[in-house]
Amino acid sequence: MPAASEKTAETSGEAPATPVTLTVRARREGEEIRVEEKIQDGYALRLKVLGGGCSGFAYDLYFDQPQDIDHAFESNGVKMRCDQMSLMYLMGTRLTSSRACRARASSSATRT
């Protein structure tokens, strides 16, 4: 429990430092994809929420160059980027499989 004077994301109402977390499995799969597709190190994993899909949303994940308007964060050593609108919907998401995301992102991303 934090001391009374300490501010944490939970008590201050601020967003957590890592809004999306990747499991170790997802990190390994992402590394394999990066090698297979010869993706440069400067590219980060882009997470994007789009309209559509069974739940009204579809998820797009791909490696991309950083843009000025991105929110940048990292989980398990993987650099990730997303836009403000996507971030609102992705807060608290845990990505468990990168490979499954290439085929069907919505089935492998879960909110915690």
C-alpha cells in the first residue's frame, strides 16, 4: 500500500504507464515475425482499433515507423505505438499472441 503522500496511477486517476501489456509468448512471437519479415529495429508494434468486427470493433496490429502523434509505451521489451482514439479502447488490454493477431486480432486481445 502506498504511503499517503505517494501518488500512483490507481489513486491519482492518471493512466497507467503501460496501457497495453504483452505476455512473454506474444513478445517471442512478435520477435519471430520481425525476423521472418525482415522488419527493421526502428519499427514499433502499432495497435489500432477500427470500426467493424463482431463486437463493433476490429483490431489491427502491424509494425510501423513512429509518428509524431503516437502514444509510445513498452511491455516486455516490445516498443508499441497507438493513436489517441485507439488508446482509449485499448487501456487495460493484455495481448497474449502476436501470431493469432495477424489472423484475427480480436480473439487474442483481452481486457483485464
